[in-house]
Amino acid sequence: MSDLCKEGQHIRPVRPEDGPSVVHFLNQVFGAWGSLDDWQWKHQAPPAPFRLDSVLAERDGRIVGHYGLLPVEARWGGQVVRAAQAVDAGVLPAYRHRGMFTALAREALGRAIDAGVTLIYAFPGLLSLDVNLQLGYRSVAFVPEMVRVLSLRRALALALSRLPGDLGTLWAMRRQAAWTPTAVARVTRLRRALLLAASWASTPHLAAPRGPGQPRCDRLVLRALDGFDARFDALWASTGDTIGLGLCKNARYLAWRYRARASCLYPVIVAEEGDQLLGCVVMRHAGLRSQIADLLAVPQRTDVVSGLLSAAIARARNAGSILLSAWAPAWEPHHASLRRAGFVSSWRLHELAERRPALARFFYQVIAYTKHLSPERQAQLAVQVKAWSLSMGDSDLV
């Protein structure tokens, strides 16, 4: 009998009727996690052609732990494979350090493997990286956040006004281990500000926004769009073949990810030539910060990417944002276009972290579960991860 059973706790799959209790638990652990509608959208309605079980731990009829898995399809080595993102994994503070997180993860991951899932990945937070590595996950890639400062004066004023409180929170957390959701959010914000400052220092030579040589096309039309029609399937067909590793982003997936979630608004801007859809950018505005959740464009059309980025910058400014951020690894085709548009990146710092593992926890990372993969498949992942096409919308952080 496991220690969990001895303590009167047991692990089981999440059922649809568990929704209200799971939402209450997630809001306890993560702060303002969301509503029942958010849970139904995220955990009950993904468009993948297969289902996966999330699992929970109960004690006396109360949920005390949860490990979620989000089913998605991915392209890996020219083939479509079953994939899963580990999400919403946590344990109530009173039940931590008892092996519960490990037991939940092993149950959920085992069920995913039995369902034929090949690629299992996650974006670990400040608290979960070490535990996930002990479980059998492996750090496979850093995710440089690229940032365009839209108003330097406002950004500096805001950072300076928040700095004393954020530093005080960091000091209190180190002394008392008070890892509340609010405290973690403040430390994450402080980390982002420090990374942005370091990015400016480590990347001093920036191409001026709209600099010489940036391609233009007078026939390109940029406009807002309310939904994802069948043309997005053709757009994905043209871009998918260029992706060595990444999520499948057809019209059905995009509609679920960016239109079916009632509590979040994701503005979509498309680039067209006549009736042909050449690209799109999906955004989210959150307070004084805007984010590029997804950026898709037909191959070799840097003018399309540049036009979409210009439209995104204008939209973020109109929303009152002072920062616009995106994920784009240095090997990603859009990285150079983002640099030309004035975005800075901490990729030099990520290179340093690869040589100095002690620095790794301070950077966004992708981790992948590899225990179930053959040695040959693990070797393939180690190579192909260098071409992983990542965007913020591939995570559940936006």
C-alpha cells in the first residue's frame, strides 16, 4: 500500500462533474486561475482527435492535488504525432513534500503513454523545475522572450515604482519560504524586468525599427479578423512542412485556442493579397503589457512578417501597452524579423546558461518527458529540438 493510501488519500482520473471542485482547488493553488468556463474550455474541449485523463488526489472528499494533461497534435520529424502539455499541476501547501506531486505525475504520464502519446512537454515554473527533472523530464530548450519597449519613459517609471516592493517580496520569500501565488507573480515580474535590462546590455547593436532593407509589398492588405476560416488550413499546410518540431495549427486548433475561450480576447490581424491569406498574428492585451501569442506566415515572405509586426506594434500602442513581447528562439525564422522591428532578446544569456547550469532556473525553459522514448527517439529529440517552433500560445501562459 502506498504512503498516500495510508494517509487516507487516493488518486483517480478527473471526471466532468469534478469541474467546480477542481476550479476551486486551482484558484487556491495558483491565485486567480479562472472560472468553470475556463476549465471546461481547457480540459474538456481540446480539438485533438484523442482524449487524455488529468488526475487528482483526494482526502476526505476534498481535492488536495491535481496534475493536468492537455492533448494536442504535433509535427515531429515530418510526421504528425500525439502530444501532451503538462498543465495545472500542483498540491495544496499542507500536503507538499510527501511524494504526492510525484505520484500524481507518474499516474498521469503513465496514462498518456498508454494512450500512445509520443511527445510530453511542459513549461516549468519557479517551484517545479527541480521536481520535474527528478521525475524524468529533461531540459530540452530555452525560450528567449523577445521584447519591444513601446514607451521607455513609462516602462522605467513603472519598473522603478515597483522595484522596492518586488525586492522586499523576494527577500521575504528567501527568508520565510512564503511562496504564495501573489509573491511568485511579483518575483516573476522582477525576473522579467532584470532579463529585459540584461537583454539591452548584452545586445547593444540593434537594427533600427523599419530600417533599410526591410522588404515591402504595396499589395499587402492588413486587417482584423473575427474568426478562423478554411483558408487557415491552407496557411498551415504551407507552413507545417517547414517545421521540424512544433504544434499543428490548423483552423480547428486556432479556433479552439483563440476563439472558444470566452474569458479572454485574442485580437487577430491577417495579411492578405487579394483572396489569398498569407499570414496572421494573434495577440493578447494584459494590463500594460501586450503579447504575441502566435505568428504564422507563408515561407520566405519576410514582408508579410514585417507588416504583421508593424500592425501588432500599432495595436499594442493603441491598447495603452508599454511592452510588447513574443517568444522566438534564435533558430526560429521570425527571429530576424522581430529584431528588425526593434525587439530585444536574452538569447546571449541563454547561451551562457547552457554553459552554466546553475543559471538555468532563471530562464524560460521547455522540458520534455523522455523515459518512455527509445534511445534512438531520444537522440532524434535532442537534435530536432533545435528547430522547435515555439510561440507563447503553445503554452498556457497567455
